[in-house]
Amino acid sequence: MKIKSYLLLYFVSCSFSIFSQDMQQGYTYLETGEYQQAEMFFETILKEHPDNKTARVCYGRAIGLNGKPKQAKIIFISLLADYPIDLEVRLNYGESLLWNSNFLKAKSYFEALIEEEPKSFSALLSYANTLSRLKQYEGALLYVNKALDILPGNPNALNSKKYMYLGYAYQKQQAQHYEDAEALLKESLTYFGNDKDTLLNLANLYLITNQLDDAKAVYNLLVENLDSKIRALNALALVSHLKGKDKEALTISQKTYDSLPHLKKALDIKQTQERYIQALIWNKNYKKSTALIDTLLKGQENKNWVLALRATLNIYKSNFKNSIKDYNRILLNDSTSFNGNLGKANALKALGYYDDAYRSAETTLTFYDKQKDALTFLKDLNTTFTPFYEMKAAYTFDNGNNKAFAINNTVEIPLSTTFKFLGSYTYRTTENDVTYNYATSKGFNGGISYQVLPRVTFKGTAGFISVSSLNKKYNQVLANLSLNIKPFKLQSLDVNYTREIQNFNAELLNREIVMNNYFVNHNVNTNFKLGLFTQYYFTSQSDANIRNLFFTSLYYNILSKPNLKAGLNYQYITFKNQVPTVYFSPEKFNAYEVFINMVKDEVLVKPKMWFYELTAALGLQYIEENSAQSTYRFSGKIGYKFSDRCLVNLYGKNSNVASATATGFTFTEIGFGFKWYLFKKPLFRKQLTLRK
């Protein structure tokens, strides 16, 4: 943070009072910051009086403050040679060191000067400012207070003190010592009241630490200040968005936007336009936001802030390639642009260009050291490629007296952003209390996942299952092949093959029925909240039976935080052969249901927070030509994220939908899940050390 340095000038009286009066205009130029005029004024004076010390000092200050620090330093070196013990000359020479960014030399110089002149207000203040420029804020505050002991209430010293507090707090914030930063800003407020700059920094700190209610309270204070009202209102809209209240954000932003004709500051006008368009985007009002962006682009088609708005709009609309084009234009204008570098990283990640996304995020950090959003992006990306172990244990039972306990262990080890090793081990026991039939199965699988293209991923696993039942023991080969494709924006297509054993109960395991499933999943989302999921299964079984299954779901996304959707499901099943005494195998089965689903995703929640998923569905099912039967389906999961590396959950399911079980009975499952990331970061990113 830039700290202004103030040095009190001690103007020396000249031999003739008339000459001093002639220089008064020059003094005024210096005091009012008109350094170009001051330079010209004292240059003229020196042509007539080249040896006048005061004119030389003033001229040196004028050119130094007018962007010519090297020339100023030369002048003060000359003055120091002529007046080696003159305090005014020595002070100005010291300040010329600051103008030339010779901070360490200035520190030593002012330390020596203070030893000689311990009561010099100017020496103490200059030394304090020097320490501040070196970001040694604790010492800076100590010495500015010593200066204020000599001249209490001096405005220059008080102003320096305020900026020292701001710089010190920012330093603590960058080091993620957020409590210390908050304490410093609050201490500053005890000296400077509701100072606008301090309050803005405090509110920003609360945004960074996600203390949104505290941020809102501070911005509400800033609204009372006319000078900061517009900025505070725009920030309040952002706070509402971060709290998941996008409609509230738009309401606030709309009021601010309506005041545009009355705004005079260019910065306020720009920020208001920017926030209003962002609020429209958050609320998925893409038509209006597009029109406003197109209007802004006329005449300023290369302005970074407008290009960033269009890039954000395209991110929300999943037009990631168009976003990257705008981010590239931004970076051509300014390679250090935060929005350009981190925005591009997000778009690249969405398109599956993970290595490029890493590079863009790391580039952001080269320009914005320890920037929290960039660090968070890298941490999330690292999590995607960090090896993990996951365990799921479940107990199931139905009203056909079948019981089962299963435990599934999964390991995933990424070796790059495109290649992963996969492994799993499953142990399951099932029994029937009436028939006394039982079976135990152990399944082993291993394989790989490979990103063939940025939007095409192949996954293949193979293994075997070992079954021991009441009447027989056997081993069978297992397989799972899938191709995940993202053919167009907002769409995904999965093509799959699985080889598995019909294992719902002990009786089925005993029959050793092998199922070869060929199926396709297709999901289509839209920018107007509707979505359609379609699934088709073709199953060929070792008992010569064939199953066809068709499922489709039309849903509407009601909310995004938490994710809430509702919709209609339809399912159709037919079997070639009907073997009702063995498993549920109707010639014709139709089911219709309405459902609602609410999710707070475990991937998105922060450590020490809860996540959950709730689903409820009601409907009708038609088996063969029989009358309609009412159905229900309920499931729920609640979990807790202990840290970035560890989470657990409990879940439960209950359903009477015939297709949910092999026998059509009421079915219940309860379970426990545990996930542990084995390392702090990906194995292949050892060279990357995230800055704390």
C-alpha cells in the first residue's frame, strides 16, 4: 500500500524580507501540490539568486515531487556539501532517498539523524514513514507516535499513522492472520472514528473470511457516508449474492442503477453498471444483461471491465470457449489482469484443460501474491487429482425377510491430470430368515481412467467376484467400461458396458445369473432451468433372459444454493421371459412419479460444515395389466466435512417401487460413508507449493 511521506519544511528567512515575500507564490505551489509550477518558479528564482539556500531546497523538493527523484537527490547532495549540519538540508536529503526508493539507506540515515536530534518531529516522522515503506509497521507506528508526542494532532502524522494501520492490517491479511488484521483495523477506528478507508478495508476483510453478516453491518455504516454510499451499496449487492440471495442482490443493485443519472464520479458510474449487470447474470436474466453489455461495448469494445462482464456471462451460459476468447483479449491489454488470468483458469477447467488451468492460476499468483481466490482455485483443483480412499458400509432389509450387509472400499490414484489408477474391494453377506438361505461374495476390481480428449474420458475396470452360497461356490469375471463424452455445451453422454452378478439376495447369488448390461445415459441442461435426463439399458443374462429398461426425467432447477429441483419421472421395463418365482421380471412395467430433490454438495462445502441430500418421490406403477399401485421413494444423506481431507456421512433409503428391488418388496437401506484424501496434494504436483 502506498504511504505518503510528509516532511515539514523549515523555510529560512532571507536577508531581505522583500525577497522572502517574492517567494511566497512558490511556497503556495509546493503546499498545494502544483509541483510543475513550483519547479518553474524556483528555477527562475535561482537564475537570479543561484546561491540562495531556501530557493535551492524548494527547487529540489519541487523536481523530486514532480517525478525527477534522481535530479533532486543530486541537488540535496550538493546542498549537504555546502551546509553539512543544517537540519533542514539533512531532512530533505533523507527524503530524497525515499523518493529514489533507497529505503534501507534512508533507514540508516534517519536512525543516525534521530540520535543527534531525538526531539525533531520531522526526523521522527520521516523515519516512521521509511519503516512503513519497508513494511516494518510495528516500528513505524512506534515512531509516528513519538512524533505525535512532540506535535499532538499534526494532520500529516495522523494521516501517516492511518495508512500505517492499513498497511499493517493488509500485511496480516495477506499472511492469512485474519484475527490480527481485524484487531488492527478496529484499533485504527478508535483513533480515526468511522474513517471511510478503514471501514472499507475492514468490510473487505470480512468478505475474504466469509463473515458476511459482519461485512453487511460495516457496509451499512458506509452507506451513511455520501462519499462512500454508492460503493457500499454495490458491495451490499455482492454480500447478498454470496449469501445465496440473488434476488435481494438484484433489488439492491436495481436501486443503485436507477440513480445513475445523478452520479458524478466516473468510478461510481462504472462500478454501478458493472454490479447491476453481474446481478442480472446471477439471476439468469441473460437477455437483458447481454443487451446492456452490447451497449457498453459500443465505443469501448476493448475495455477490460466490459470484456470481463461478457466473459462472466458466457461462463454462466456455459459458452466457455467464448469466455476464453475474451479473457485472452483482456490479457493482451494487460498481462497482469486478475480477472483475465483467474477467469481464464476457471474456463479452462470447465473445458477439461486442467494443465492449462493450473498454469493460468499460478500466473495469477505471480502478480497477486497469496491472493485467496487463486489459492482456493488451486486447492480445489488439487483436490480433484489427489489420491483418496472411500469406504461405504450398508445394511439392507426388505419385507421378504432378506437381509444384507455390504462394505465397499474404493481407491483412486491420479498420476496426472489425464490418467488415474482405480481399485475396489467389496464384501457382502446376505441371508433370508425364512428359507435360511445365505451367501457371501467378495469382489475385486482394478483399472484405469484416461482423458482421451479434454471432453472425452474413458474408464475401464476388470476383476472377479468370488461367491460362496448354501449350495455352491464359484468365481465370475466382472467388468466395467465407460466412455464419458461432453458433446455440446450443457450436455453429457455416457456409453457403458458392465458385467455383473445378480446379487440382490442369497437365492439369486446361488443361481449364478450373469448380467451383461449395455446402457446409455444422456443429460441435457438449459439456460432456462429445464433439464432432461434419459437412460436406456439393454441387459443380456446368462439364464437366456433379456431386459430392456427406459427411464427419463424432466426436471426444473428451482434454486442453485442449495440446489433444489423438482420434476417428473417415467420408467418402462420389459423382460423377454417371465420368471416371477425367481426375480421380478414382468413383460410390461410402467411407472410414473413426481419428485423433489435438494442437495448441498459435499464438494462445495467448506471444512467444518454440514452437507446433505434429500429426495422424495410419489407416483403410480403398473405391472402387466394390473391396476395402478401407489409408490413412494425417500432417501436422505447428512454428512460433515471435518477438513479438506476428511468427511463422513450417514444415509438412508426406503422405497416400495417394484423396480427398485428384484422382488418388488418394500426395501430399506441404511449406511455410513467415509472419505479420506491420502495426501495434501496430487502426487504429480510435488513441485507446486501453495503459498500460505
